Amino acid sequence: MSSVGGGPGAGPRGLGARIVAIPLRWLGLSAGVAALAASGLFGGLEPAGKPELPPVKVNEVSEGEPWNVTVTGGRLVDAELPGIRLQTEGNRWVVVLVTVEVTAPESRNDVRETIDISGVEGLVEDPNLRRLNPQYIIALRDGEAVGYLQPSMPENLAFFWEQESTAPVPTEMTVTINKKTYRVDTLSNHMHWLDLEPRAELTVPIEDRRGK
């Protein structure tokens, strides 16, 4: 893990203390198929809908590989913290609180891929990324940016997405929990965790904690 501090009292411990205190203030602890033309014998087929994902609830563990994931809440905040800066002044943060436990036998540095969010307009995208990754992931226990997570050691994390100030204020979002499969990579002929895909999803209320 790397420090995300800066300035007086903004070292990793200072930031950690602030983020841990934040829950009391603002964190709170395949494509559709085209319909066939109708015929004299058949009435045509309806487009195939997107398969529904198994639902989970807030504070319910979604078990699987290479991680167990528990979404514990959603927040809307405008706080500036050491090492956490909005790209555009006046924007705000959409925060997802998540507990992640690595179930794979090795440490992992792909925590950004554990969840995705949707249903929130105006999220700021990084043109260099193929996925809408969070700008920051912070461990609540020490306030440091997350690098590697160790197996069988659950971590309470805060995922930060920046939202444009002109976008509608969200009251809820859809959080998708992802999974991977441990299999042979046909290119390298070695075993790897591949095939990132959705495993479950849930609707998460967003508490507006701006200015608190």
C-alpha cells in the first residue's frame, strides 16, 4: 500500500484517522437477439433479455472467487481529504463502502475490479481506462491508498467516483459485484485469473452527506 498524505497532519496515520472518523460525519460506517419476422406458423420471437444477476443486499456477503465482497453503504460527499482531490472544483464524490476478502491463495492488486457502479449520471471517466474505475480506493483502517490485499484478511474500503456538479443528485445506485475464473491462459499456457464478469448486483441507497 502507498501513502496518500500531504501537508501538515496529512500523513497516512493522519489521513487514516480522518477517514475512520468520517463514518461518524459523512461515511457513517449477451446482447439482445433481434426479433425474427413473423410467419404463417410462428408469431416471432421476443428479443432475448439480459440475464438477471443473483441479487444480494447491503451488508450481505457475496461469496466467490477470487474475493468475497460485502457492500455496506453508499455516500455522496464533497469533502477534500489529504491525497484525495477532485479533478474539477465543485464536483462531488460518490462513495461506495465495501468489505473485500481475498479468497484466492495469493495476494491481489486488482481490487479496482471487484465492483462497478451504474445508475449515476455524470461520473468522470478516465479516457486512458477501458472501465469506469474509481479514482481512489482507501482503506479505512489506516487511510492509505490500497495496493495489494492479502488472502483471508478482510479490508474495509471506500471506493471514490467523481461526479460532475451539473449532474442530477443521485439517491441510489446499482453496484455490480464481479468475479474471475482461474484457468489456463491460451496465449501463455499458464494459469491465471481471467474472465472478469458480473457475479451479483444490488441497489444501494446513497446518503447525501455533503457539508457534514
